[in-house]
Amino acid sequence: MKLDCLHTPRNATLAIVALISLACVLMATLMWPGLPVNPHLQSRMAFVANHTVLWQLSWLVWTCSAFALFVFALVLRRYIPTSTYRLAGVVLIALGVLPDLAAQLLYTQILPLLIHQPHEYALVETLAQSLTGILANSLYCSGGLLLNWLLLRNSSLPRGPILFGLPSWLIGFGLSIAIAIDAMPSAALFTAVSMCWNLAWMLLLAWKVWIPTVQHEVYVNAD
């Protein structure tokens, strides 16, 4: 079954930007005390214990954002000539959703059960962080970078807006590296820069590329 929103890429992109922006705002504000950027384990545990519903609902927004990124990959796919690489880009992002969902399940359902067990809490938190911040993020950035680059194969698209997006994915890899070496302040910085850049790129596409009055070459045949 086809998604109707894919036939209105500007509206789909704007909705995706709004959802991911909300997730980012929640992470930078309400969720912040419960995240590993807060270096005090007991403080993080107390926050999750005292704000469990808020914690779970905030992660639900991030779960929706993971699916939104996959929908965005499908939007990009329409403007990329058919190739194995195009399929690979979409598959990489789809695969990224899986560890992301697993991590968010750990954050929302398992961590609240371990608030009186600091050692186990820290272990599960580290596992969840690795799943979303290293594995999922690396898959998202790999697939996003590939699809972004493949857009250049569509000669009907303007070059500038396409090229603008490439650094956001490269910066995103910095997040995975920072988490892998347990550099949380750097991870927060890479997250902020890469997400803001990526959202700005999506908005640029909606504003300059997905223009209803301008016809671009689309490729809707199967891979």
C-alpha cells in the first residue's frame, strides 16, 4: 500500500521536521536530567523514578521520529534513479530503526524497573545507549549519506540544496564515535550540531526543492 504523504513531499517533509524537532526539544529540556550527559547515576535514576510517565512519553516521540526518518528516506527515494545503491540506502535506514526501537524499549520499560539496582541500571543504560547512539545512529548516517549523495544523480534537482545536506551525516558519525569512547559532552555537541544541520537541510529541501509548481524527475519503479 502506498503512503499518500509520499505524493506530497513538501508536506511530508515539514511534518517530519516538526516531529523530530519536538523530539530534540524534549531531549534538550525535559529528558536531559535522565540522560547520560548528566554524569551522576543516582541523579539520573531519581529523575526516571520521579518522572516515569514523562520519560516514557518523551521516548515515544523519539520512537515516532525513527519511523519518520524512514518515511523521509522513502521521500528521497522517489528522486533517485533506480539502483542497488538506492535500495541499500533505504535498507540501511530501515535497519537503523530496529536497534533504536530496542534501545527505547530498554529506556522506557526496563530502566524504570531497575531504579533500586544501580549496577544493573548502569549496564542496561549503557546497552541502550550503544544500541541507539552507536549502532542505530551509524546505520542512519550511512543510509542518509548514501541517499543524499545519490540525489546528485537526478539532473533535474538543484545542486546547492543537495550538497548542503552532506556534512550533517558526516557530523552525525561523530556522535557514534563520542559515545563509543564515552565522551558524553562531545556526544551532546555532535548531536546538537548534526540534528540542527539535518533539520535545516530538510527545511531547505521543502522550501527550495519540493516546490509544487516545479516538476522534478521522479523514479517510482521498484528497485
